[in-house]
Amino acid sequence: MKLYEVFIRSRRGLDHKHTGSLLADSPEQALEYARDIYTRRSEGVSIWVVSSADIIASQETDCESFYDPHDDKPYRHAAHYQLPDEVNSM
């Protein structure tokens, strides 16, 4: 059995949200299990199941090197730009 991550979209137009994990023999079986476990009361309109082995994620310990603040590039920050006098509501 493989571990699958389950994502549910509760209503049309909303994002899929991670709902939980489950074990299944195949993606099709995982989809059926997800339907039975996570949408018993019509909580969703769409289900995604993704094999946990296929997910690649950054680690919290790599935060500083992975998410470079770009302090050497001030033009990436909104405070770098001066607004004209006509634009006073931003």
C-alpha cells in the first residue's frame, strides 16, 4: 500500500485544501477511499489524491537560503517607488 495525500475543493471557484492522508493500493482506490472518508456529507465538489512519494517540499531549516530576501534588489519592494502626487490613495 502507498500513502496518498488528499485535497478537497469545497465549492466551485475555491482552492483545493489538504484534508488528510490515506493508504491505498492504487490512485483509483485512493480516490474512492478519499470520497468515502472525506466527503461523506457532500463537503466537496472536487477531490485530488497525490502519492506522497511524488511531493517535493522545502524544509523549514532551509528557509534562509531558499527564500532569499533580495535585500540587494530594492526595486522588488514597493517602498522603492515614488508615487506621483495625483495618486494619493495607494
